Amino acid sequence: MSTARTLAKLDDIEVGALPEAVGFTPDGRYLYVGNYIDKDFLILQVDGTKATDAGKRFKVPGHPGSARMSSH
């Protein structure tokens, strides 16, 4: 059985310079967006079709693109 899914752009949100390495938490409530220039991650809170800045960032020792995320 196949389930058709579509994506649609709903809004724009400022996330920082040169975003990369995006990942959802396992429950889908948060989205982490890596910023290459700042070497940090921005945390967005997801509620249905809306994402808002959760007001938290954390630095990483390298570039966010090297991060690995897992639901386990």
C-alpha cells in the first residue's frame, strides 16, 4: 500500500547564516537547524503547520553538517 504525501511551503523563518543539518526530534515537536557560520544549532518548536523560535541555541565544536541525529 502506498501513501501519497506532498510538501508545501507555508512560511519563512530566520534561522541564521548558511543553515544546514536539519533534524526533527523523534516526537516531531522540535526541529534543530544547524548554522554553518555560527557553528551552532537553533531549536524551533513545531505545532502543527507552524514553527517558532524556541529561544534556545547551542554551540557545537565543528560544523553542524557533521552532526548525526538518531531516534534511538
